Amino acid sequence: MATREEARAARDAKLDALHERLTGQVEALVSGEDWKRAMEFAARFRSRSFNNTLLIEVQHLDAYAKGRVSDPVPSYVAGFKQWQSLGRQVAKGQAGYMIFAPVRGRFATTTPQDPGSWRRLGRFEKPKPGETMRSRVVGAKPAYVWDVSQTTGDPVPERPAPRLLKGHAPKGLWHGLAGLVESAGFAVVRVPGKLAIGGANGMTDFETRTVSVRENMDPAAQVKTLAHELAHVRLHGPDNQDARQHRGIGEVEADSVALMIAAAHGMDTSDYTIPYVAGWASTVKDSSPVEVVKATGERVRSAAVAILDALPTVQVGGGDPPGLTRDRPEPERPETPATSTPAVVEPHRALASMARGL
């Protein structure tokens, strides 16, 4: 029987292998087509962390290359017991896709305002009378999920999918996005053309608290631009010094959020977004485009998820099979507020930072 040290060493070896694979996949995001594919994939699988969507995608492609699945693009993914709860079983011989799952620790203190006073509780230890208890992610461990194509059983109900005419915006999306902009204290203004806003398609002015979008574009382009500006409103206020000092980071984030929101509504904005993102990522000094893309991935996903969750629109699925009820909360959202300053990370960031849920 393996000792605790041997089990830990085996787990760490799996995490190291996952990290190497993840880093390699992120390297490929420098190309526009790969970035587009990753963002659209993350939009459809937004119940997963950005890093886990990359891991699912690359392992599914491996399975497709080996003939274990019939489609190169995964549809719904879930854990072994989650599929059982939906009346489906993992087919014999189908290997799961290894992803990062969070390891959470419980902490207690009598003075929660003092960051240094928190002590970690043992496995069965209860907080003392008068203590406040919180839990947070302290590490990562391997977990496994399977695509629906690797399972058999009850049919999976299909969600309604948006169908768009060329040049038209999804029903209700403009009003939904405008409502979120206005709820943040900004006025939405349509302007006749680029000259009114310095040659841009849209502009966010934090001093006058206005978001401007030029109206001499197709409705689809207008709604995509509004999504871009909403991302600026939520992520790039005057207190965000990193985005102010490195405009490229802000533009990469804003248009990536817009692409995810568009993808979740069946829109393809890649012809505009891909060269836009690639161009701005290359302008950030002291960081390669790979580092910029990698550092903004989870922040983009979190911002897009928050916006999509608040929209009353018909959207493509979030990656979980329809009807699945998660039996425990999963810490997909970063513990820091979405308006916090992003850090351009090194390729070997601590594994715990990737443990944002199954």
C-alpha cells in the first residue's frame, strides 16, 4: 500500500505533467486562430476555469486523434458521478480528461480584520466559540471529467441555440448590455460616426461617465462594441493602474470579453477581434504576447461569466450537461474582486492559482 509521501509524490508528478501540457497549450494562443478557438471554447464551457478549458480541449483532441471520440470538439463534460446522476455511464475503456480541482482549507479566528490571525483547522476540528470561520483554496489536485460522447444512457436534452441573420444582433442583447452599463452609473450614447469619438468604434469616458458607440455600423457590430466598452467599465477604472500604464492589457481584455459574450450568443467576431487582440498583446513592454494572453485568460473569463449571468438573453450552454445539479459549490471565481489589477505572470505560476474549480 502506498505511503502518504508516495501518494503525494504521485499527485505532484501528475500536476507537473498537467502544468507542462497547459503551458504548451497556452504557447499556441499567440496565433490568432488559436486564440479565437480558445475564447470560443471558454465561452461555451464557462462553468470551467480558463486553464481547465484548455486542458479539456487538448485532451479531447488527443482522444479524437486516437479514435476514441467521433468529434474533435467536445460538447458537454462532467465528472463520473455527475454523469451517473443524469442517467448516463462512462463507456468502458474511455479515459477521463485530467483537470485541476481545488483543495480547500478551513481557517478560523477571533479577529477576522487581522489577516495574520487566521489559523488552519484540522480535518475534524471545529472553530472555538466566538471564532469566525472561512474556507479558501490552498492547493490543487488532479480530477477527471468525461465528454458526453464518452458516455451512454439517457438522451441529453438540447438547449435552445441562438440563430442569427448576418449583420443582426441577438434579440435583447443591446438592451441587456446597456442596462448593465447604466447600472454601473454610466450613460449609453449613440454617436453618428468615428469623428465624434476620436476615430474609434466606441469609447468609455470615466470622467463624464459615458459609453459611446457609433451608430453607422451594423447592429451586430454595435452590440459587440458595447460589450467591449462594458468590459472597460467593469475592469479598467481609474484605480486600475496596470491597465492605465499598459493600454495593451486593457484592450486585450476588453475585446476578449466581447468575443466571449458574442460567442455565447452564436456570433463570430473573430475577423475583428483576432488581429485586434494580437496587435495589442504585442505592445505590452517587458512581457511577451504569450505572457499577456496567459495572465489575462482567467480575468477575461470571470468578467465575461459575470456579464453573461446577468443578461436575460438566450445563450449557448455553459459546458455542463443540461439538468445537472452540482452537489457542492465550486470556487470558479477568483477570490479577489474582478476590478483588481491583473498581474502579468511568469509561465510557472504556482499551481494553486489554477485551482478555480472543476
